[in-house]
Amino acid sequence: MKTVKEVMTVHPASVTLLDNIYEAAAKMRDHDTGFIPVVDSDGAALIGVITDRDLVIRGYADKHPGSTAVEQVMSRELVSVPESASVEEAAELMASKQIRRLPVTSGNKLTGIVSLGDLAVKRIFADEAGEALSGISRRQPH
């Protein structure tokens, strides 16, 4: 059984609470991602995430300037997975929480990111990735 550690993207770009939303957006652009983990000042412990949606909805749409602290717009409700989790567990978690990317941790230390793309592109568990995407894409009643 494959573990998340075997398929995750290692050394993901990250920001700290000392960064602002302009810097987060620039890292997203430079690393071609819409998801940046927020780590403590030591660069190890995962404390939040910031997505391109966070930047738009809680940042720019609320008229915050680029100098606004990451802390003001980041998502604090963390959903992460340990390195030892199986790929199936990660896919099930993504589907149940309707998310496309999961921070991977060892203890509380950020070690990587696993995405639906990691599951699908590496063609390791195409069924699980498809199931997760189906769960994420399912329209929720209002």
C-alpha cells in the first residue's frame, strides 16, 4: 500500500505570519500554485494555509491592500494528513472535506503537499483520485 510520503510534493513553497498577501500571491505565481502553507517563523510547524480564493474573498474583495498580513486572510481550520497515511486515506479525506490539496505533516512539521494531481498524474490510484474529485465536485445543496 502506497503512503502519502511516496507521492507528495516535497519542499513546498510556504509563507510565515511575517509575510503579507502580496508576497503570498507572488509565491503562488512563481510556484504555479493556488495553495501556500503558512508555517511558524522557524519554517517548520504548519499553522494555516492561504489559497488563491482566500486572497480574493478575504483579501482583495474586502479591499485589503497587498501589505495586509497573511494572518488576516489565511484559513486556520487545518486539514492535513500524516506522511504515514495511505493514498486511499488521503483521497477519502479530500472527498469528505471537499478539498483538492492536503498539507502533509510529520508531527506538526510540514513535510509536503499531496494534491489530486499527485494522485492522478502519477497514475497510482486513478480510481481513488477520481472518487475524491467526484466527491469534491458534487454540488452541495444550499
